[in-house]
Amino acid sequence: MPPRKDKDFEKKVMGSLHITSLRLMEHYEQLDTIISRRLCQDDIITEPFSDLSEFLDFEKELQKCQPKREMLLRFMSSLGGRTASTRSDNFEPLLTDEVAVQFNWTGTLGKIAFKRLQSTAVVLCAAHELFTSNHG
């Protein structure tokens, strides 16, 4: 093959590879969306945690699993609340009072630090998203 035809062939192959790569990314994003929607069909929380060890196990799962954090974020966002006080009520679906009293914000006095929990970060993120969508 003359050098010009080699260049044309190389250009066509590179173009095809680029298009294939873009389509692959498109399919990846579509599959990610489908999986995310399927995960949403199951309620992440059906009732507040009434056992500390079960809640801490849930926390460990949240730390490891991005889709689970996203499910919790969607769930918490769906609860609504336009003010800080109504948003703080949105912690109620997570914990019963018996479990909640074992926490405080900083983890002092022998309690667990609420501010370090993954679920707290998700709830705060949901509150921020709601606030910015209402005020931004």
C-alpha cells in the first residue's frame, strides 16, 4: 500500500475506535441508570432501626456501597422538608428513639459520634439538595 492509503486506513480505524469507545460509554451510563432505577424499587429503609448493631451494620454497608448511598439519598430527599427543623425530623425514619439516644453529635460522654456516620452525610446532602432546589 502506498503511504497515503496507509494514513487513510489508519484514520478510518481510529475514527471507528473512537465511535466504538463513545458508544461503549453511552451503554455503560445507560446500564448504570437502569441498575440504579432497579435498586430504587426496593425501599432502602422499611422501618427505623431499633437495634444498634443492625444500624451499625447498615452504616458499614453504606460506607462500602455507592449505590446504597444513592438509594438512601433518594429516599431521604423524597421525605421533603423546607426548614431545618422539618429536615431534622427526617432522621426519624433511620432510628428509633432507643437507638438514637446512644448518639450525640461529637461522640462525647461515651456515645457514638453522629457527625461521623455515613448516613448523616447522606441526610445532610439530601437537605442541601432540597435547600438549593428551593432557593437556588
